[in-house]
Amino acid sequence: MYAMPSKASVTKSPRADRIRHPEVDSFDLATIMRALGDPVRIEMVRQVDADGEILCTDLYERLGLPGSTGSYHLRQLREAGVTRSSAVGTSRIVTVRREDLESRFPGLVDVILRDAA
Amino acid sequence: MYAMPSKASVTKSPRADRIRHPEVDSFDLATIMRALGDPVRIEMVRQVDADGEILCTDLYERLGLPGSTGSYHLRQLREAGVTRSSAVGTSRIVTVRREDLESRFPGLVDVILRDAA
């Protein structure tokens, strides 16, 4: 017999909880450049890469960012395809999508990570 | 005997007419990334590089941009250090600052110019 979905399951489906990431095929160079066009976000990428993976909250703390600010910047990177966020329990772990970026835009990750100062 | 400068020479000195470009030493990666974070500007760089040098007005026309729009985008590129504009008579010729960019951010120009589509 058909059961109406409960209100809870409609408003908060597992699908809505998924962290969305663009596929490699839909990577867009201008979008990625724009995501990297901010010194805070460049530093985020460098810190994440240096650690390999890091908890979002640890990343924000290390950069001295309030959670809301850190979350905003990290979303720009994630939605452009630069980083990947994975849910681990109630936390999120961030990594740089090195291989995905390298496959589409060879050399770009090196430009970002090289200390050009 | 000292002559007061005429009003014309004060309000329109040769200095004010100069087209300003950042020195290589003051290039900033985030600023350059932000300048490149737009599909129109990426296409501008590709078109200028393909020709070696091109008149601003020809560039705008080729991309189907009104002068004001083209001028806006080109200024973002020039002020970030991506392109150089040189006055030739009453026109301006644009080039890509390939060597300057390569010296500070090796590989970046190749990422932009490579057709990743």
C-alpha cells in the first residue's frame, strides 16, 4: 500500500543533504579563475593541499576566518571544482581536486601552489 | 624668467596621458586570476595572442563588443598586468605580456591559451 511521504522526508531528503560538486567535464576555466581570484581562497587551496586533507573548521581557524566567511569562500572553490568536501560524521573534510584539475587544465594547480611571492 | 604653466598644461600633462601598467614585481596572483575570471576576457587574451598585436578597436569589433564594454574588460586585463596597451597615434595597440607573466607565474599563460574545451 502506498504511504504518503512524511513531511520531514519531503523537506529534508537525503538528496538535499548531498554535497554537490561539478563533474570534470563541466569544469569552466573562467569560473575556476574567478574562484581563485581572491587571496583568501588562494591561501585556502595552499593550506588544504599542504595538509592533503583538513577539516573545514580547522581550515577556517587556521586562516582566522569566522565560520560564515570561511564557508562562503570554500563554497566558491567547491562549486568551481577546485576543492572537494566530504561529510565525515557531522564534519566535513576538504581536499584539492588535483587530478581532476590537472586533467582539464594541466599546469594550473602548479601555478597556484608555487610560492610566487 | 619663470613662466606660470598655462591652465591647459596643468590639467592635461603628458604624465596624465600615459597608459599605466603594473611593474612585474607588483604582479599579484589573485588580481591576475580575477582579471581572467571572465569568459570575455579569456577570449580577449586568446585573440590578442593569436595576432601578436591588435588594435583595441579591431579587438572589440572581432568580439562583437561595444567600445565601452571592450574598454572596460581590457582595462581589467591591463591593470592586472595581463596585457599591454601602447598608444600609436590616436589608436592603441594591445599585446599580451607573455614574458612578464611567464617570469612571475610560469605556466599560467599556457593554461589560458591552451584550448581546454
